Amino acid sequence: MEILLIPSLFALLALFVPGKVVRVFGLVGGLASVILTCVLVCKFQQNGGQAVTFFELAQNNFGFTSKMGYDGIGLFMIILTNVITFIILLSNFNREVAQNKLFTAMLFLMQAALLGVFTSMDGLLFYIFWEISLIPIFIIALSFGGSDRKRTLTKFFIYTFVGSLAMLASLIAIKSYATSFAIEDLMAVELSSKVAFWIFGGFFLAFAIKIPLFPFHTWQPSTYSTAPMAGTMLLSALMLKMALYGMIRWMVPLAPEALNDFQYPIIVLGIIGVVYAGVIAIKQSDMKRLFAFASISHVGLIAAGIIIFDKENLTAALIQMFNHSLVAVGLFLSVDILEKRMGTRKLEELGGVAKLAPKFGFMFAALALASVSVPFTSGFIGEFLLLKGLYSYHWVVGLIAGTTLVLGAVYTLRAYQLSMYGAPKMASFEDLTWNEWLAYFIIMAIIVIVGVCPQMIIDTVGPSIDQLLESYKISNTIIK
């Protein structure tokens, strides 16, 4: 229960601590969750990788079981959430927003809601935490975002509201065939192909909007651009991962009878997103919008890999989700550093920064290489396996998906070249502060460690993926 208790407690206390110590308080709270994560990993390994239930109440008259726990996949998402939250708190430590009690409280509330999503073993509980997670990010973007935030957030709210209603309708529909909202009861239901189609479709609409998958992506670039740096980090690194996780844990297992109907269309939409968003990213002059479209391109590839739903592609998707979160945080931090120091994020107004700030230039370069998936980085492992899986599905799909390697290199290296090289546009540029340098170091260290030793993640999630495929007989009755 400490998984949710620590961020929830820090969210509450953040509203009452003295303003002078809020930033230190936030960093301590983030570090506490990371330490707890290490303890959970050690216990999970000692327990032989068996699923853990840490909270459960008796079923009530409405079929609500309040069951919470995690297996290897859930633990992986807990690690991702707590590590990224700490990095966000660390990278924002020297910024004015870190001194704001509301910001710190909402960040911890967001963390708690995300952990609730990843540990819920009850459909209704999953939906409740899914909705709670929208509140803090909406408040952060509304309170600390850019000038056009109200219009942008209205569009974001409408999109997510429609998706949430569709998912709730699917949950209620499948519950009508089950004895409770417990995930094992929902997955035990045998659906007709017609009913499964609509239930699957409801989940897909909610997840496609949140990922976002083409053509449900139109809210994303403006929201990412308007939100403050920390809000953009939360949206890109963590919030969209809820939807990718939902595809693995809920969408396919609850309505596997409809997988064949949706598999090809989702792969096509994902691949269109890879190419379309990649091309649009190349044409961007605003660096933040550039990386926003880059995110759409990368998650399209991940979604396409997930829906194939075999062990290799699910493992690759999880690795790439981890890589995407780390890279996204680092890239948006780089944009924020440029904007704070130079007052702009327009590529034509930047240049010569590497000469004035060599530490920043080096870290940004390392991150750019990780973003384009060079060997010995986590992106290389995840992207290579996803492309291999898509090529095995169909060589044309794999060939088109492979354009992400070219497109990603073009827009990422273009952004780096125009901002870091050329004649300096200002006399001086403050190099990395201690917390920014440490945030970059942690990001790159994890990226390289996972790139060299991906077996750590494979061993953690592998048994849970095997159980998922075996329990629901996906590999035998649907895929093959």
C-alpha cells in the first residue's frame, strides 16, 4: 500500500509546508518513491517473480472488488513512473515553478493516480484512477501554461472526455456478462464477435486518443506546446503510457475475440502516424512542436507492435516505452533550457550554443543520438525488435515502419544542428546547473545500461507476458 501512500501523503503535505522548502520537500518525496521502488524490485525477485496483491476488499453489491497488485509488467510501470517523477522534480528544482505548493501537490497527485492505474486489478478502479490522473495535469497546464492555454485545454478536455465515456461504456457492457469488475472475472467472459467488437472499440477509442494515435492526435501538439515544461514531460513521458499499458492489460485480454478485426487497422494507423508525424516534425520551426510530433511518430510504432500481441513484440514495446519516456523528458528539458536562456525556441533564432555551453552541448548531443536509436542505447534494442516484429507480420509494413530511422535522424539532428552550431546569437549562455546536469546524467546512464543489458527488463516482464498469453490463449486461439 506504500506504493500509493507515499505520493498521496506528499501531495497533501505539499500544500502546508513553508514555501521556502517546497522544492526540497518535492525532491525528498520523489527520492522516497525511488527508494521504495528499489525495495519492491528486490522483494519481487526474491519472490520468484510471482504477482503481488497488496490491497483487496470483499466484493460489494455492485461487483466492485477494489483489488490492487502488480506482476512483472505492473512493476515495470511502477519503476518507470517513480523514476520519471523524480527526474521531473530534479530537472525543475532551480525553476520558479518548483517553489509553488500547488504545482508540487499536483505532481505528486499525478504520480499517485498513475500508480493507481498501473496497479488496479479491478476494471472500475482502473477507470477511477484513469479519470483522477486528468485532474492534476489539467490544473498544472491551466495554472502554469502559455497564453493560449484555455482554448487548448478545452480541446484536450473534449477529446479525453469522449474517450473516457467510451471506455466506461465498454466496462459496463462487459460487466453485464461477468460477476464482478475484477480483471480475472472480466477476462473469463466469452463474448460473441459482435459484442467483443464494440467493447474492444470503446477501449480503443479511449486509448487511441490518449496515446495519441493518428488521426486522434490533433489535440497533442498544441497541448504539449502550451503546457509548462513539467506538464509536457508528464504528458509525453507518463500519461500516454497509461494508454499503451491499457492496450496490453485491458483492451486485448478483455475482448480477444475482436483482435483480428482491429489488428490490421491499428497497425495501419500506427504506421501512418510514424510517417506523417515524422514528415511534419521535419518542417517545424518551433522546437517544442517538433518534438511533440516526434513523440506521435514514436508511439505509433509502439502501438503497432503491441497489437501484434506476441511475446517478442510486447517485450520490445515495453522497452521502447521506457526509452521513449526517458528521451522525451531529456528532449523537452533541452527545449526548456534553450527557451529560458535565450527567450525563444524558434530554430531560426537559435545557434552557436555548443560553443558557449559545452556541457549542455555534449548532453544534448548524447540524448539526440539516443533518440535516433544508435547501438548501445535502449532505443536501439526496442526499435530494432519492433521493426523486426512488424517485418515478420508483413514485409511492406516493416519497410514503411523502418522509415522512422531516417525521419527520426533528420528531424532530431536538424534540431540539434540549428540550435547548437553556427554563429552564436548571444554573447553568453549559462551552462548546465547542478540539477540539470544530474538529470541528464541519470537519463543517459539508464539509457546506456538498458541498451547494454536489456535482459534486465526482459527477465522482469517476460514471465508476466508468458502468463498473459497463456491465460487468455491469445497466441493459440487468436494470433495463430
